[in-house]
Amino acid sequence: MTGFTAENTNGFHAGEKGDAGEKTAGEVIKCKAAVVWGPGEAFKIEEIEVEPPQRLEVRLRILFTSICHTDLNAWQGENKLQQIFPRVLGHEAAGVVESVGEAVEELKPGDRVVPVFTGECGYCDACQSEKTNLCVGYAVDPMRSVMRADGRVRFFWVGLDGERRPVYHFLNTSTFAEYTVIDSACVVKVPADAPLSRMCLLSCGISTGLGAAWNTANVEEGSTVAVFGLGAVGLALIRELTKGGVDYSFECSGNLEVLREAFLSTHLGWGLTVVLGVHPSPKLLPLHPMELFERKIVAAVFGDFKAKSQLPELISKCISGEIKINLDGFISHELPFSEINQAFQLLSEGKALRCLLKL
């Protein structure tokens, strides 16, 4: 199995468990969650109540979750429109289905799954089209903090006075909790031999990067490519080395100045810039109309992969070794869930690539 550490004969890494919730289905579950109460405040490991899934929803037991820069931006509260607290963040994860709501047919308790922040219903015009992966009903919505079914939350914190206070959701997922409730359109089943501790990377970061090259840009063999950020010296160097600019540039930082550099590094006449990083606040990109001549810029969401119909094939190819990706190499730190604040500090200081948290 290429790119994975050794695992047990049942397909799980040490520490993974796959218990389904036969005794808890339909009941409120009390569990631990990392709750953030305000922008930039330390996470607190709280006991919360997680309600049963409603129609077309699934309740998951999260076993592993990793931290993405999108989580970091939301925690810091850089976009005031997203400052909804208390909240359970997190969107890169893997786990097991505990129970399913009404009308969920493709998933069952015990299934090994990854949650995905942008879903796929399979029936709307967008899902039927090959031109987009943005489902009409379940596309990523950074501003949404409640469930689609009824506009309510499924998380509650109970104070000393007995008052149940709502705790809000994040990016359709909220994986910094032992249990979470997600729309079934945002849950993807993975093979029985898939190591869950590495599958969380495919629920966002790696799939987004691979898809940006394969699907969004459709990079051809022999193309010149630049991944940003760079400064003015690097920009000049790219232009010199590539005889006028690269064919494709990929901007991953979310910094608008870097995005401008990435765009201007592409070749006049056919250059394509793919935006992967999103700035947390609504700022405009300064470009002169003449700089746009025959250049293109496009943003990619989840690498233009359709979550439920295309991600399983990517996972299978990674497991078989057909796609050679050293997933272990992307994880710089493995920490217990209780050390989530340390993980965020490492990421914010630029000392970590990906921190994997074990729940």
C-alpha cells in the first residue's frame, strides 16, 4: 500500500475503532468537543449534547481530524461575517457512521467515511452537469452555521443553570468533536481497507490540490507551472526562465498581493491562474484591464471533484498505489485531541504542515 504506514489486519491504524451506535441511535449523545467561544480565544474541551440526525442527515463518530488554514482563519475571526460563536470548527476528518436519519439509503451504521465540506445530491442540474461540482443544495457555504433541514443546530452546551445553549456548525462538517451531524450529501464512504488516519487528508487538502491541477487547469505534459507565493525577484525569475511566463499558476495562500503576482507570472495570451486560497475578508484584486489580455483566472472548490461520485475513485487509486502520494509525508505532527490548542499554535507560527488529532 503506497504512501501509508503499517496498519492492523482489519485495515485500521492503531487507535482506530469502528463501533456503530446500535444503543445510541435516536438518542441524544453526550461527548467531548473543542468549542471556541470567541474569535482567537483558546479552544475549550467541553461536554456537549449532540442530537440525533434528522431527514437526510448522518451522525458520525469522528476518529481523526486534521487542521487546515481555513480552520485557522475561522478561529481567528478575520471575516466578521463568520464570527458566530460558540462554534465547533473543523472540516478535514474521517470516522464511522453512528446512525442515519430518515431517507438515507446509501449509508448505514458502521460505514467508514470521510465528511466533505461541499456536498453532492446527485439529482440537481449542477450535479448532472460535467461543468461544475457545486451542488445547488449542498455546495459549500462559509456563512452557514445551522443545518439545512430545519435551520437549527444539532449541538448544545448545557450550563450550570441547566440552560441549553446552541453551539454552531462550520462548513457543513464541524469535525472538532467526538460526534457530529452532517448532511448525507456531504458524507463519502471509503473502502474497508482505507486507513482512516490518512483519509482525512483526502477530505480537503490533497484532493483540492490534485484536482486543481487535473480537473480545473487540466495541466498538459510539458507545461510550465508555478505554485505561489513569491516576491518580485521570484516573479522576474519565472518570466526569465519561462520565456514570458508560466502556462499555469496556482495560488494557495489567500493573500491578494500574492494572487496578483501569481496572475502576472502567467504567459500573456494563454496563462491560467487557479485560486485555491481564499482571503477571509472581502477585498478586491487590483488588476489593470490590459493585464487581463488573454489571461484567465478561476477559483477551484475541492479541486472540482464531485464528492460522492468522484472522490471514492481517487481514494481507491491512492490505496492501490496507482496514484503515488506519500500521505504520511503531509502529516508533520500527530497529537491527542486534548492538545488542539498546541496544534493551532504550531500552524499559526508556520511550524506545522498538517497536525493530525486523534479523538
